[in-house]
Amino acid sequence: MDQPTPHPAPSGSEAQPVVCARCGTEAPDGAPPTWTCSVENGTRQYFCVDCARANLRAIEGRLDSSWW
């Protein structure tokens, strides 16, 4: 494969805040395990639990978030 190997997220105080790409909710300690991660056009996007649940069918259908 031509894609680089992903590196694990930093732990502890080095973790960057993650922001929901849909509603802007912020998770200061990195993405919680309940959040959804999507790669669209080569960019990683995270979606909070509420946004992911509201758009579950579109996510499972692999539709870009700009569509939903």
C-alpha cells in the first residue's frame, strides 16, 4: 500500500483536543472511544456520539458528511 502507517494518538497530557466536524463539540483529552472517525478526501474527521447517531444510516452507506 502507498499509505503511511498511522501512528497511535499521544496519551496523557500530550493529547490534542478533538472537535466534532459536524457540531463543534470539543473533547479535550482526545476522541473518546464512542466517537466515530471518518476519512474523507484524505482528511480524518471525528463525529461526536450525538451526530453519529443522528446520521448512522448515511455513515453506514459511506456517504460523505457534506451530503448529510
